[in-house]
Amino acid sequence: MKKFLFALLLATVTGAAFAQSGKTEVLWLGQAAFRITTPGGKVIMIDPWMRTNPKTPAQFKELHSVGKVDLILVTHAHFDHFADAPDLAKMHDAPVHTASGLGNTVVTLDILPAKLAPRFGKGGTIMPFGPQGVKITATHAEHASELV
């Protein structure tokens, strides 16, 4: 189900991007971590876990090496999908869109300020870069997601 969620997110991002001007760059960074750069130059990170991920290419083990980040998507709270999201968010003042329960938890635990943890629930669609940019829709997925 997790693969379906990512496929839907990627299809949504790339579909809108191709309509804009042509090219979208997708860079796999190990496990479920991806950096997507839109034709307009916006950078979206999905499930960022790079620093201690054995599959991340060596040149991307340092968070600054991915360049600027405009938006972060986290599919669920497991370490291998969430580990580097808070630090990337703070480094780039980039919002982390995730399940609303996880967003509430990271604010309550003072991991992220509320402005970097906007609510985003299944069935919801966001257009984080305006009406001409990408559309991202959260879908239902059967997977545990507790942050402990």
C-alpha cells in the first residue's frame, strides 16, 4: 500500500509538472527517500532519511548536499521515513506535510513549530506552490504510523 501511495504522489507531482514545461527530475536517495525537482525549480523531498541510511549515495549523506528544499512529504512516522524531516524543515524553513496526527505530535513534542507542520489528511489535496504548480493528494494507506 505504501508503494501505491508513493506512486500516486509521484504521478500527481509529475503530471502537473509536465503540463508546465516538460521536465521533472526525480532523484532516489535510498529506501523511500526521493528528491523531486519541478520544472519551475521547486524541490520536494519525500520520506527523507539519508544521514544513516545505508542505501543513500555517499555524496548525499549530509543534509545540505540535497540543495534547497521547498516542501517535505512524510508518508508515515517510522524512523526510516521521518528521521531527517525535522532537520531539513528547520534548515530550509520548509513545511512538512504528513498525516495530521503525526503533524500534531511533532508540534506537541516541540520537534517542529506549528508553521512547519501544517495539517494534511487523507483525501485532502494541496497546491503548495499556487494554482499553476503541483497538486498533491493524500490517500488512504494501511500502515502503522506511531511516533515514539
